[in-house]
Amino acid sequence: MKKIYTLSAVLAAFALQAQFTVTIQTPADFKDQDAILYTLNGSKDIIVTKEQGKNSAWTFKYPSSYMGMMKVYFPGSNNTVSFISENKNVNIKLDIQNNKVKDVAYLDEANNLMSKQQEGSQKKELILPALAQIKEYYKDNTDFGKALKIEIDRLSGTSSSIDAAQHPFITYYNTNYSKFVSPSQDATKKVDQEEIINFLDKSNDMLETSSLLRPILVSYLNSGGNTNVTASVDKLLDRLKVETPRGQTVLSELIDIFDVYEMDEYKSKYLSLAKNLKCTINDRLASTLKSNANIEMGAAFPNYKFQSPVNTTAKSLYDIKADKKVIVFWSSTCSHCESELPKLLEKYNELKSKNIQVVGFSLDVDKNSYTKKIAAFPWVNDSELRGWNSSYTDMYNIHATPTYFILDANNKIINKPDHVGDVLEYFKVK
């Protein structure tokens, strides 16, 4: 009994040691109360917990070890603050202006260091090429030429050395970003597919939490060429094995990549592979399967409870009764929406006369921009004003705007048009 008690005490002590806190401080005039903490799995944000502010501060307790990207989202003002965790306390102070984040001060060592590194990298990528061009017009023996050379040498230099033992995540991120995502232009240093496969196979769990997985997979696909996509993907999945958590997360990311880039043939092929797996499915792949199942042809389009609907007294999507419904996901900042929605507007009365209702779900963030735009749209409009943080992006597997669905009277999906012209053609009102 004594041994069990001692072991329990050791485990409890370890749990307390692994726990860390995330503290966000704001000025007293910041109006938000709720804040949500997220971790990362591949390219998907995972909700950890929700907290209310006390004395203009939010403190989140994380109960286990975690190294990787995190973010805190304030839904009331649609502010997002991104940062990293190295399994140590995180402390951030926000400068707020008109209830929007104006500046972020990272007070803990890891995030302060990561912030400076990111700032240096951006300057190197954006400023260095311009300085190199300017230098062509100034001799090194002039004062300006000397100053240019000093700045070019400074920006060209390698980043200050980081103690990998003290900052394992920063080291992991910087090393693999420069190797796989932003590689050298020197052809002799470029990585090949085998190197990428080995990395994806052997990397520790920081691969999933680093935000590097998707860009590395895109680099991998590009390295194989457009004519060898299937061979490249099959080779990768064969090595990783889709029965493993890593293999399933990579499969999920690939399905989403094919969706984003409208590579429908490959999306269909590997979505079918995922559906037919007989093993236990991890959460990442399960979410991809569910969001795709929600929008399959013939599937019942999931109901949605309206937040602030306009041009209707209906409480939810299903409350709207019509022979057909055109669902459009759009945004006032989307250039394609700007050109397509006026064409839908031209034919709206004709559609309405056929008992066809249009329902627009906006991925806007700015309330004024959204309100001005919908003033011209007589159909049902609704928005959470959370942009890509909106709940319906995952529910309906939305990767781009505008995205259209046509539903029958029973809310089953009967068509998924690519463009507004396809919508009008379907109803013969073009």
C-alpha cells in the first residue's frame, strides 16, 4: 500500500510540474469578457477551454505537457493572439485601441525570443532583396554605401544561436521551416521526396503542433510534379501507414489540401480510402470525414440556428420553407463574391417567384462592411462576424468563398454549383 501511495504522489507531482498557465493582460477599457484557448493539430485549431476575464486578465491552466502553437480568441471583438508554448508559463500583454489589438508584448522568454526571430526573418525576406538592388548604385567607399553593406551583412547573417535544450520548440520550428518550407535556392541543398518522407515518419509530436505539417506536405507534392500525385501520396502513406495516428493526420491534411486546390479526383480517391479504413480513427481524420459527410450529394444539409438573421423571422435554416434553397457562403472582402452576387441579385425575383429562397452565410469580421453589403441583398442573411473562426466553416467544410449548395424542400443537397452561372443554369434563369 505504501508503494502505491508513493507512486501516486510522484505522478501527482509530475502532473503539477507539467502544468503551465497562459495569462493575457489587457487595458481596463477592453470590453470582451470571454476568451477561448486553442492548441493546434496539423492545420486544425483545437478548443482547450473557455475563460472569463477578471480584472482585465485571463488565466488559462493547461493540465499537461504541450509544445507548439497556441492562440487565444476573443469572440466578442474577433481578436486573435497567437503564441507558442514550450511547456512553461506564457505571459502576454495587449495594447488595445477601439477594442482591437494594436500591439502585443510577449513577456515570457520563449515568446519574446520567437517574436524577435519572426520579425528578423520577415525583414530578411522583404528588405534584403531591395537593399541588394539599391547597393548596385552606391560604391562601398561612400558613407551610404558603407551603411548599406553593414545592414545587408547584418540581415544576411545567420540567426543568433539558440540553446536547443532551453528552447526545443523554437529550435524545431526554425530548423525545419528553413529546411522544408523555405529552403535555400542552392540546388545542391534542396531536399528530395525521400528526405521529406523520412522527416514526416520520424519527427516527434511537434510536427502536429508546429503549423509546419501542411506547408511541408504541399512542398512534398510539388517536388513530385503534377503527373505523379498518386504515386507520391501512395508512397508517403505506405511509409507512414494509415492505421497510425500520424498516417491518419497526414491523410486528413492531404484530403483538405486537395479540397482547397480543387483537385477533386485526388480528394475523392483518398476520401474513399479514409472512409474504408477498418481501424480506430483519430480525432483529426474523424473531423474531416464528418465535415465531408455533411455536404455529400443527397445528404441532409445540417441545420443551423441563426445568430442575427436579416430578412426573415425564421429561427433556423430548417424553419425556412421553400421548394428549393440556394445556400451561399460569402464575404464582403471576397473579390469573386463581389462579381458573382450581383448576378444572383439580378435573378432573385425570378427565383423567388418559383419558391426558391436564397440564404447567405457571411464570413465577414467587420460589422459595418457586412451591414452595408447586405443592405442590397433581399434574401436571408446571417453572420457570426467571426470570419474563418465561424462555426459553419467546419460544419459545412468551407475552404473558399463563394461556395454554393442547392437544397430540396427536405433540406437534402441536390447540387453543388461551382459558380453563380451554374446556379442560374440549374434553375434555367440564366
